[in-house]
Amino acid sequence: MKKFSKEEKSWALYDWGSSAYTIIITTAVFPIYYKASATEAGVSLADSTAYLGYTIAIFTFILAMIGPVLGTIADYEGMKKRFFLGFFLLGTFSTALLAFVPSENWLLMLICYIFAALGATGANLFYDAFIVDVTTEKRMNSVSAFGYGLGYIGSTIPFIISIAIILLAQNNVIPISTTIASRVAFLITAIWWVSFSLPMFRHVKQIHYIKREPRLVRQSFKRLGKTLREIRQYRALVLFLIAYFFYIDGVGTIIALSTAYGTDLGLDASSLLIVLFVTQVVAAPFAILYGRLANRFTGKKMLYVGICVYIVICVYAFFLETITDFWILAMLVATSQGGIQALSRSYFGKLVPKENSNEFFGFYNIFGKFAAILGPLLVAITSQMTGKSNMGVFSLVILFVIGLIVLSRVPEPKSHESIDKVSSV
């Protein structure tokens, strides 16, 4: 921690807080809770997994549509923090609201999940863009990986508490039902998220910006249009975004549907929660390791490593049958999940012009979110057509292979050059 500045640590602590949402709502407790509710209501396992995939596609489509526009407006002085706050409040409030949705109303549950996810992913758009304000290009790999590492470590604490409450309720040690225990976990998530976001609001400021001008929204659309018309000059950035579109699609889909997939295989909730907890613990040092290795071998080469690991994961998932197999798969995910996301963020941060970071991170968001539509839909359609969830996961190999091929054509930034210099390569 001593190696990082106050601004860098405050920025990274938001990952410590918000990652509770990722593990408890996106990955672990909520999917299991939702699957149980849908099954109780008579929805088949394949259909409930498909409905979750469609839900993810809906909220990612909405954010993908508004991301670049909001990002362009946020480049103006003082606007980045306001947009970040707005999405943050939407996400934390909707997460807390999940605790009050009747367990039998699985459809309303998914609707609340849409708003919670919109808030969480929307806030992350502006959080990612703040990386250019808190550190230098030379330190971006380390700082980005540090954020992901803290996120994995920090999320284990509310996760442990949530698991303990759920397991104690299942074994009748405490006088509450498993349903109520899961709802308590949703409240814990919201409280944790809010508490560790306070340093971000207090110490992180928008340093790089465009001075405000009359008709701010109108001017933002003009700037966005100008960027799109001149997109050819950003060759390296565009190629990277295309590669990112494909490989991050597979990563996000595996994260979002992992517990639902495990449930379809017959794994019980307790085993899934324990596996996910260990995954978080193992992922933390590997995320930091990716950052260190990127400084030695370049971020691009480490992205190659991460993509190849995920190809192995998809192939192995096809043959998944036992809890031991699921443990092996989870540990493979843990080795690269944080690293590939951290280095994607820092690699992109080095390419973008800093005063327009929100606009370009808006494109980063739209490529990532549109990708998150394709992956879940691919899994959902394949699962329903074949009646087997493992076929859906195996189909994601296509996305990783395409991403790897396109990434190989992205010019490597030299000596932390700006996008204008890189684009001429």
C-alpha cells in the first residue's frame, strides 16, 4: 500500500467495495437465489438460465447505447464525478431493493436486477475512466492490477459473512430461513459497497477535462460525431476494441453464468459458494502478478496468456461432471480473470487522449457491453437448442479465438506514447 499515492489507493478502494456486488449479486448468491425461486415456480433449469442470459443482454444493451454519449458529456469539467455518483446511487439502491422482492416473484427479481446492474456497470464506466486522473501511464498496469487485487480481497469479507449466514440458516443454527439469509446478503452488499466508496468521492478528482461551453449536450453530440468521422486515425485503438469485444465477451459471460451452470450440473448451493470464495482468494495475487509480469513482458503478451487460459477453460467446461472438475475449472478462472480485465483497462488507458478519457472509455464500455449481449445470447440459444448447458459454454471458444487473432494485429504502444503517435504505426 505504501507504494501507492492517496489518490491511487482511494481509487482502488472503490474496487474493494464494489466487488462485493460482483461476487454476491453477479456471480454467487443472487443467481443461486434466483434459480431456486424460478425452479420453485415451475421454470425448467434450461429456461431459467436462458432468462438470466436474456436479462443480462437487456441491461447491457441499454448501457451500451447511452455509454458513449454520457461519456462525452462527462469529459467536461466537473461532470465525471456527477455521472459516477448517479449510477452509483442507482446501483446501491437497487441492490438493497432486491432484499425486499418476494421470493416467489422471480420476474420482478430480474427487473430489479436490471437496475442494479445498470447502476453497477454504469458507475464502473466512469470509475475506469478515472484511472487517467489518479496515476501516470507508466504506473497504469500496476495500479489497475492493484485495484483488481484489492477487489478480490475486499469482496471475500462480505462474501464470508453472507456464506456464514446462509449456511447457518440452512442448518437451523440461526432462526431464519435460507430465503431471508440470502436477502440479508443483498443488504450487506449494498452497505459494504457504499462504505468503501467514500474515499473515492473524497480524494479522487477529475484532473483531465474539457472546459465547459454553451449548449453542453449539443456540443457533446458534435464531439462524438467528430470522433466517429475521424475514427480512422485511431487505428490501434479501434483494433484493440474489436479484439476486446470478442475476448471480454467470453470472460463476462463465464463470470455471469458460472453459478447457474454449476447448478444445472447438480452442484449444491453450499459447494458453489465455497468454490467461489476460494476463487476470489486465489484471484487476488494472480491479478497483481499479471500487472508485474506486464511491466516485464508487456501487457499485450500477458493478454495473450489470459485469452489462451480461457480457451482451455471453455474446452474443459464441456467435460465438466463432478465437483472436483468444477474446482479445477474455478482455479483456472482464478488465475486469469482479474489479470485479463486489469490489463485490458490499463492498455486502453495508455491509448486514449486523457482530456477525452470518458468519451473513449464510453466506446470501451459500448464494445464491452455489446459483447456481453452476444455471449449470454450465444449460451442461451445453444443451451435451449441442445438442452445442455455445457454446449453453451463450449461455444464461447469461438469468441476467444477471434479476439486472440485481432489482438495480434494491434500495434504495441512504445514508451507510453499517445494515441496520436500510436495510430500512425
